[in-house]
Amino acid sequence: MNFPAELKYTSDHEWIRVEGDEAYIGITEFAQGELGDIVYIDINTVGQDVTKESVFGTVEAVKTVSDLFMPVDGIILEVNKKLDSQPELVNSDPYGDGWMVKIKLTNPADAEGLLDADAYKSVIGQ
């Protein structure tokens, strides 16, 4: 299983890649594996200020529907449009083309309190 060291993680299985005062967010390889084949992503929060640990959307898989939780405070700038027609990108490339939202960080330092790759591995028993 892949755990890119440049990312931060949450115990809810989201990842975040900070780029200055903006960041990309998605779900981890572990999460997509647990969900199974992803068939739909529902994110209707563009333009909204979403607080840490709030639900910003859902991911629907063949087996279940799961909430997506915001790892930090931020304003959702963009949803990955590729996921409208190719939700399976979350399964095949969760850390690349399968990203879910781009946000403007309210406080960029918030990401420092998240899990690094080794701490996340411990959370999932790796």
C-alpha cells in the first residue's frame, strides 16, 4: 500500500497536500480499498467555508456510501471535474487524478497537526 510522505493524513482516511495557502484533499488508498469500486462522488460545497471535521461531501461505492470529512478549516475552491465521468479514478489513482477538492486554507498551519505517513500507518495497523 502507498503512503506518500509529502502528504498529511487524518484518522478518517482523508489525505491533504498543501501547496502554499491552498491544498488538495482526497481519500487514502486504504479508504478506497475498504470502500470497493467507487461509482459516484457527491460534493456540493464549492464556495463554502467548511470547518475541520465537517462533512464536505460523500463517496458512493458499490457496497456503501461514506461521508467525506474536511481535515482542516478552508473554503472549497474547486471539485475535481474528472470524477463526474470517472469516479473510478479514486480507486486507480487516489493520490493523483483521484483528488476530490481544492481548498483555500483558512490557517495553513492547521495541516501541521495532522498525521504523517508513519502515524497514519499505525492508525490502520500497517
